[in-house]
Amino acid sequence: MLKIGAIVLTISASFNLLLAAAILIAIIYLGKNPPILYISLGQAETANLGQQVLATFKSLAIYFNSAIVASCLLSIFVIWAALSQGQKWAFWALFVTIGISQMMVFIADSYMGNKTLVVNIVLTVIYLLGMGISWLGLRVK
């Protein structure tokens, strides 16, 4: 059970890692605007933003997406170095840290009218499924 839970959690973390890495590549190397601007404002309004405003959003997007990449890499390490080996502290560390992040995603999305609600629900369900399976694996062990 622990290995299955670790795999599910790794899928969740890997999806978030790849998405954040793709956003970083698009902004840094391809000169694109952060996708959140198009999601919240649309193409036309984003095109009308001033350069200083765009630079501010790009800066914030680079900062936060790099933090997501780092957090996901650390989570994957903890999943495979500790949780999959039956370390209970790893379960609680992942539960609290990823759980806080998942809750904040819903709060942040509410400021934009819940435009990414379905994606957030799917990712949260995958996270909870992985945590639930891992918890069962720790209980059986």
C-alpha cells in the first residue's frame, strides 16, 4: 500500500512540477506572459497592460513557480526516501505542507472567480487519494 500511495503522490507532485517548469520556461526563455493573466483577464485586457505591470506579474510568476518546482522536488524526495520506507514523520510533513498549499489554491482561485476550480479539485482528489492510501499503508505496516 505504501508504494501505491507513493506512486499516486509522485504523480500529483510531478504534474505540479511539470506545469510550474513549463510556465517558467515560457516566461524566462520564450518571453511569454504568465498564464494566470490570460485566465483572469483574457487576451485583450492582458495586451493592454503596461510594461511595468507585466514585469511585476512576470517577476511574481517566476518567484512562485520556482518555489513550486522546489517544493515538488522536495516532496518527491521525502515521498521516496522516507514515506515509502514507512517513516510516519514523512506522512505528517507531506500532509501538512501539501495540505496547506492545496487549501490556499482554492482561496487564491476564489479571487479570480474560481476559473481553475475543476483542475484544483482533480489535483486535490489525487493528493487526498495518495495520502489516504499511504495512511492505510502505514497502518498495515
